[in-house]
Amino acid sequence: MAELVYLLCALTSAACAGLLVRSYRASRSRILLWSSLCFAGLGCTNVLLFVDLVMLPSQVDLAVLRASITLVSMLILVFGLVWDSR
């Protein structure tokens, strides 16, 4: 059951990123660009979570890589919020 939740979270993040990119192309609002990059990173994190816990359960620990991608994704969003608030 947990495997299904990991995949659904990855699909949801990817769908959000795709919808944000589509909206960005239509309106050229830069906050949509930053948000889509953040959600794309979060989608990658969810895919790595699935790979780490389901496909490679005891062989490799991808926790540091997952946390790094999540941190970079959040920093991109914060940078975009600060940059566009001026």
C-alpha cells in the first residue's frame, strides 16, 4: 500500500509541475516558473523515495540525495518568491 502512495505522490507532483509550466507559458508570470521548478524537484524526490524504499530497500541509502533535492527545490521557490517581490 505504501508503494502506491509513493507513486501517487510522484504523479501528483509531476502533474502539478506540468500544469504550472502550461500556465507559465500562457501568462509568463515568473512565480509560476519558480513553482513549476519546485514541484518538478519534489516529483524527482518522490520518485527517488520509491526507488530507495521499494526497488533498493537495503542495498543503497538515497536519503541524503532525496533531502538535497528537496532542499534545492525549496530554495528555488524561496528565491523566486524573494526575487519577484521587489
